[in-house]
Amino acid sequence: MKALTVTPGSKDSLELNEVDPPGPAEGSILVDALSIGLCGTDREIINAEYGSAPEGKDLLVIGHENLGRVREAADDSGFAPGDLVVGIVRRPDPVPCAACAAGEWDMCLNGKYTEHGIASLDGFGREQWRGNPEDMVRIDASLEEVGVLLEPTTIVAKAWEQIERIGSRAYFDPKVVAVTGAGPVGLLAALLGVQRGHEVHVYDLVTGGPKPALVKDLGATFHTDSLPDSGLEPDIVIECTGVPSVILDAIANNGKNAITCLTGVSSRGQQTPLDVGAMNRTAVLENDVVFGSVNANRRHYEQAAEALAQADADWLARLISRRHRLEDYAAAFEHRDGDVKVVLDIGRS
């Protein structure tokens, strides 16, 4: 069968290869792949910045944002042929550590977890894949056109869950939310903020393309100035760019008792002037919290599925800028102005 593969550690080794069908050892449920979404992580793996093949293999099948349809499932599995499913990306480490044993593999303590399409597990960029019932979640049939957005939505579902847990430490009645970055994660973070009834502001540099309208149609406010220049003092900040100067703005410009969640992953080696004393003074005197959040566990997938099912389907569909056939993968990875989310269709007609 066809699969999109890389040779980890070899830059620009992306190819469409013939690979063996998944065997029963990979899981009891057989799934026909429908789509995968492309993101910066895939590009970094292609650029040989990280990524590892399954043990004993030279190639890694990429693709972690995914959507599929069950082809074969046992009667007692909780799944049935025809179900729309999304495979969970991270799997617990084999030890397992205490966090993984508790189902919190997104908080793995020893770093020995595996991740489909990223770390030591083949991804979903192939015509079929297998998993066990605990490795996937069922989503509503109404999400067939946009279900591939579920995995990035899990990232912000976890972020929002953690924000609200931290907020419960004391009196917390947030009204105003700032989201830095209007990429897919930022827009989905804004969606979940609007769903919670907050006043949401999204910051990005672009002035054209679909992003300003997507924010406006969500009922949020789009900004092309910076957070400090806007004068906003948000109760919650969700940082989705990983740009050092924007991160500092997110930490330093918020309201009292504010919570700032960092979701963007930065490159090493970038230096930005910083008055640590002033930042510390503000954080301490205003009871601020700054925390990082990455990945998601099963309940975040379930929360994300619920959020997408409640969202406007037409708005979600507009997040998908382009769709390409698997065979046109090279064109799909081209950068084009106005892109939000690019999707490769594998088994969709």
C-alpha cells in the first residue's frame, strides 16, 4: 500500500513509497485512512530536525493529524465498521511512568513515550492503519469534512482545561482573552474561548487572506498591532507563535491574576533583551501564572470532538485552505500565502 515516508535524519527524504499493510500486531481495529493534516512538525521532520523510525525500520510513515473510517472491528471493541475515528498521536511509555499509568501520557515523566508519525511509531499518512480501542476516538459523522482538525483542537482543549484548573486556585472570573497567532492552533484556541462566552482578541501580522475574516466571523476581534500596543489587559493569554518577542509580550502584558499559556514551540539560540527583575516583580505582585502545554491525552480528544461538533461546520471548513491527493504531496507542502491548514486526502473520493 502507499505511504508517505521519510528517512529520519536525512533531510528532504520525503517520498511516496510502497509499504506492507499494517499487521494485527499494530492493533485489532483496521482503519481506512481518509485524510491527514500538515503542520510545522511534519516540516521539521522532513528537515531532519527530529523524528525517529520504529524499531528495526529505516523509514518513518509521517502524518499525525488524522481522520479515518473503521473497516474491521470486533463486536466487543466498542467500534463498528463505518465509524469515523481519529487515532491518538502519543502512546504511553512501556514502563510506564506514574503519569502514563494514570492515562496522562501528555505529562510523561521519563520521556519514553512514542508518537505516531513523529517518534518511533508509524504515522497515519498511509492507506490503512491499525489500533486498539484505547488508541482512537470515535467522532460524529457530521465531522467527516473537518474531522482532520481534531488533533490540533486537542492541543487547545488541553490548554483550556489547564487554564481553568489553574484558575480554580482562587477567585477567577475571566472576561477577556488574548490569542497570539492566527494559525490553526490560534484560531481553534479562539473558537474554544468564544464557546466559553469570553471576549476574544486574536493578534497576527497578516492584513489579507482568510484569517481576519475567520476571526471576525467567529465573533472575535482581529488585531494587527502588538498586544502591548493595543492596550488590552487580558485575563487569559494563549500564546501560539513560539516567537520570543511575542512570548515576552504575552507574559508581560496582561491583567491582575492573569494566566498565560504557552503552546508555541520556539527554536533554540534566539536571544531577546529581557528585564528579568521587572518581569518577576510584575508576576509576583499580580499573582500571575505562566505555564507551558503540549500534546493531549484521551479526554482532551473527547473534549475536542465535543467542541468541533458544537462549532459552525462552514467556519471549520474554511480553516482548510487546500486539499490535495496523496500523490500530490509535494504541492501540498509548498508554502502559499493565505494558507491556514493544508490537508492530504488519502481515501476520500
